[in-house]
Amino acid sequence: MRISYYCPTYRNLEHMAAVHCFFIPDHDSVIDLEGLIDYLGQKISIGCVCVGCNHGFKSPAATRDHMLSKGHTRMAYSTV
């Protein structure tokens, strides 16, 4: 899977984990990994919403800048 939510060039999940500390919580329990990745990408690129804090922005670039500057490169996750 060739994606990166944070870099202008496409990379993969291993790149996002190593460089941006991105990981999928409970990865073994995910039934549709490709669907989850697609959803998160759309949340950032179309919805302009941070996947870390769910704050909305005016553009995908502003969303990515926020995520990188605030360290919100991880998916919001709650066990409650």
C-alpha cells in the first residue's frame, strides 16, 4: 500500500510508522485495513480534519501542517 498522509511523495505504512510515529491501534483486529487507510486519507484530504484531535481546517495542507507541527500523526484512539 503506497500512501503517506504527511509527505508529498507516496510512501508506505512502514515509512509512516518510522518517520511519523503513525500506527494502527489493534492492527490485528482490523478487518478492512485498506478501507481504514482510505477513510483516514479522506478525513484529512477531503474533510480537512486532523486524525489526532478531530479539529477541522480550511484546507488539506493546513490540516497536514497542524498534524505535523502538533505531533498529531497518530490516529485518535480510546478504549472507553
